[in-house]
Amino acid sequence: MRGSLSPSEDPYRTLQVEPSADLEAIKAAYRRLARLYHPDLNPRPEAAERMRAINQAYRLLSDPHQRAAYDARRYLLVPTGTVVVRTPTRPRARPVVTPAYEPPTALQRRVDRIVAVLGVLLLIGIGLYAAFVIPRAEPGDRRAPRPIATSEPTYPGASAHDVSLSIPDRLRTDVGLRSFPGVVIVPPSSLAPFKDLPIMRIDATSQGIARYAVYYGDVTTGVASISGLIGRGSFDAAAPHIPDCAPDATYCAGPGVGQSASGPPGLELFRTEHLVGENPAFATHRVCCNGVYWSLSWYEPATNMSYTIDLSRSVAMQFGSSNADDNVEAARAVGALAGQLVQLS
């Protein structure tokens, strides 16, 4: 039997739930992660692989029999040690004594079975206690979870974006957005293409990875979204890899995910100067997967926030529907959207 499971193999960590979570909590976590990583909502190349892992974890944990079997293995795993045998420089011959094998008696086998059954019952009891007793504890015994500190400080109120009252009421009154620990910037009511699209969904969390996102449009025709995360890590990790593209290149083109290098380029990367003011920024343009996608990512040091605007399909086609040798003006048009976002007061 091998040692403890690594995080990538643990379905509870994949779904970001506790081992004591009930089926409803697992379903809710699955729906939340599917909204974040489903390829129709998240055009990033790594989203499809992440969604496959989420589906596998959900299939296991939503099946009571598979979950029970996994939990039993998970709790009974015993880490193995490494034994180092040192050979003497001058070994001396010693008589080899081979002990006679004695099979276990009927009593020993019965004791082993009883111990195994008691172990399984103990695990079931722990699971029932965690599922039914802990959630019903007195409210006074519960403490609100504290947000995980980021590696870089945040500076609320230092945003260069104007504080505007012309924000849709649904955004202005959303509890999650208003309690977000970082600086939230959103499109004003008059900013196209957002002004012509209905608000589909709002996500905001200060637990774990502090992130917020607002989605506009319809997944069947096209989606526009604005999202923000505390820290620079997400910005640095978001840039796509294009073969032979220098880290400081202002423009690169190459194959997109699943495309052959011998075919026409399906991905463009722009690091045009002043794309989003003086902030580090880049834009990408993809034509693939039966659709057109524009994405703009930038980092604002004054607030220690990374932001992303994603446009897909019919919404993205307004900024250019085909890859060309020079789409810089289209990238600048997408970059101009960032400068018109306003801070949620």
C-alpha cells in the first residue's frame, strides 16, 4: 500500500471541499468550478484540462459507493519508510537461520477480521459526526473563516479608476462584490459591449484565492467578462506560450491549442506599449474552436490587483474576427476598455 495521496490525486482538493462535505456541498462546489473552468466560459488553454479533473473528482465523490471505498482507503493509508542497509567493509560469514513458517491460527484470523470491521465502523462514525453533528453546532461556536494572506500587500483605495455612480444596480448591491477585500473595478452602465449584454452571473470570494468575476451575455452566442485577483501571480501565469516568442516581444503569432504548427497561426499575442496605461499588460486574439476570442490581462501595482477582460464569439468579433499580420489597433481597442472601467464605491 502506498503513502498519502498527493494533492493532484485527491478529489476533495480538486473540488475544494472538506472530506466531511455532504452531497449538496459537493454539487455546489462542482457547479461553482464548472462556471469558472468550463471551456465555453473560460477560453484559457488550461481550462479544459482543469475541467476534466473536476469532472473525474465529481464522478467519484457523487457516487456513495465509490466515495465510501475511497474514504476507507484514504484514512487507512500508512506511509512507508525507507530502510538503509549498510554492508560492513569486511563481512563475516554467519550461519543463516530460516525460521519455520507458521500459518495464522483460526483465532488470529478472527481477531484480524474483528479489528478490520471496527476500523471501518470507526471511519463511518467519524464521517457521520462530521456530516450531521458539526454543521448543527451552536452559531456562537462558529468563527468566520479568515482570508488567506497574499504574498504582496494590497492598497484599497489606491485605484486610478474613477468612482462612478453609473454602475448597474445589480453590481452596486451585490454582497460578494462589496465584501471583496481587493479593489473591484466594473464596467459603467454606458460602456460597450457590456451595456448591451445582460448580466449572467456574479462570483466573488475572499476565501482561499481571493477572486471576483462578472459575466455578461449568453454562452450560446457570446460572453464578455471582467475578473480580478489579488496579487500579480495570476497575471504572470496567464501569458500563453508561443514557440520562438521572446519574453519582451511586442507581437507574436503561432498555433493555438490543438492546432498544427504547419497551418495558419490561430493565436496572436500583443505586448504593445501603453496598452493599459503604464501597467504591465498583454492582449491575446484566438481564432479556433468554432469561435473568436479576445483577452486582455494587466496588473495594477498601486492596488496589487491582476485584472482580465475576456470576450468570446459574437462579442469578440466586434474587435476583429480573423488573425492578420497587424492587429495592433484592434488590441488597442480592447485595451481601451480597461481605462474606462470604474471602481465600485
